[in-house]
Amino acid sequence: MSLETVEDLGPEQRDASSSAIERIVTPKPHDLGGFSVRRALPCGQRRTVGPWIFFDHMGPANFPPGKGIDVRPHPHINLATVTYLFKGEMLHRDSLGNELAIRPGDVNLMIAGSGIVHSERQRDQIKASGNRLEGLQLWLALPEADEEMAPEFHHYDAVSIPTADVGGVSVQILIGEAYGMRSPVKTLAETLYVEARLPPAQSVRLPESVEERAVYVVSGRLEAEESVIDAGTMAVVRAVGGVVVKAVADTHFVVIGGERLSRRHIWWNFVSSRKARIEQAKQDWRSGAFPKVPHDEDEFIPLPED
């Protein structure tokens, strides 16, 4: 998803009194015309969690017949995008020539590296009868040594994503290693991304193997010691040992985290450790130096005004 599609959402933040939770971030929903987005990262006092620098909750959106997602081609540099859907379908096209549908449970990883262009739309067959869409789109900052790597695209079907049984709780290991299982999804830095669903009163211990962690509640409500984590809210977990969360209701949540990287600059769809690299990317997009997306060459998102 292009940053151009969402203005500054100004997430509300507050310190948490719990010894387990450092900060609560409550993104404000932004209506894009039948399509709601909540952006938890970056925010004022917490720009990253591990290598994760961008966190969008897309939807849930109910599109009438003939309507749907149509994000025109736009560029990225020095980052990787991770798209994961709960409901619906999106059509990915990129300047490497990849074209495929992303469906619930699939993990879609696009490593921009030195530069890539992609579009995010929906097939006419999907839009014809109306559809429902919900999911998460996240960005990873790349280690400095990998920022200018050649762009890559990786798609992992839902059946390839491992599931761990943690005290009777089914946990999907989307990226990284947790609960004795490792995801096949490629990583360039230590990265964690897991998904779980808890019935009321059920508890689960969060993974402890990474430097930084945060919990985002997609739906329902969690308790972590004295803190309550409501739906649509992200809680940054303190760097302590075992933290247990308990569901107050049927709850769907994800945990992200990993190793802390050096400071990154972010502007529009560009992320880099170097401001000069972002300025170069601006000029390259203005001048048409980025590659085109096959079968989607006619449209593009213009560079925003500074």
C-alpha cells in the first residue's frame, strides 16, 4: 500500500503502567472511501519495533459490486513489504514481471532493495459481485548491508506456513522462529511475526527470543498484567522475560518484533538509512527512471509535493 493513500493518522500514544507493557498505540481509522486503514507504525515516539517500520491494518472493508482496491503502480527502495490477508484477495503485479493473487493465509514478501515498482489491485472477477477485504501490510527496514540488494519477490502459500500448538493454542509462525518452529519466509535480519486466536479466558506466553516485541489486537481484547489491549491497538512489550497475554473475549492478534536496526529515514514509499538516497529516489521517480510494471504500464501514483 502506498503511503500516498493515507495522510498522517496521528496515532494516540500513552505510557503503560504495567511492568509488561511499555507503550500503548491507538491508531485513528482513516476512511479512504469505503476502505478503512489504521496505521500503528511509524508513530511519534515509537517509529520501529525491531526491523518493522510500517504497520497498516487494512479494512475490514465491504465493497459493492464493481468496486475494490485499485492502488496504481508506485515505487519502493531499501525496504521489504509483507502482505498478509485475513479475508478477500488482492492482485500483486511488480516490475520484475510477477503477477499473482494474494489470498488469506499466504505470506507475500517483496524486497525492494535498490528499487522496485508494484501495483495492488483486485481482479475484475473479484470486484464483479462485491467483496470483503481485511489484512495487514507491514514494511521491514533492511540491514544497511542489504539496502541496495537486487529486488526480489517471494510468495509463500498458506499451506507452507507452520503452526505450533502452544498449550492448546494454535499459533501461525509467519516469519522467524518461535515455539520451536521456523517459518520458511526469507529474512535478512532477526525478525518475528506470528498470529494467534484465543477463546475467552485462554492465555498464551509471548515469544521471548527477540530483542523487541509488540502485540497488535485485530479483534477482541487482551490483558497483560495490569494493561488492557483493545481491538485496533498496538502494545509495545517491555524487554523483560516471559509475558503472558489473556483473552477477555474471542481475540485475534499478531506479534511482531526482532532485532533493532540503525536509524531509518522514511518519506512517502521510500525508506533508507541515508537521506541522500531518498532524494535520489524522488528524482528517479520524477524522471521515469524506475522500471515499469508489465501489464500495468499506463497509470502511476505521482510523487507527492514535499
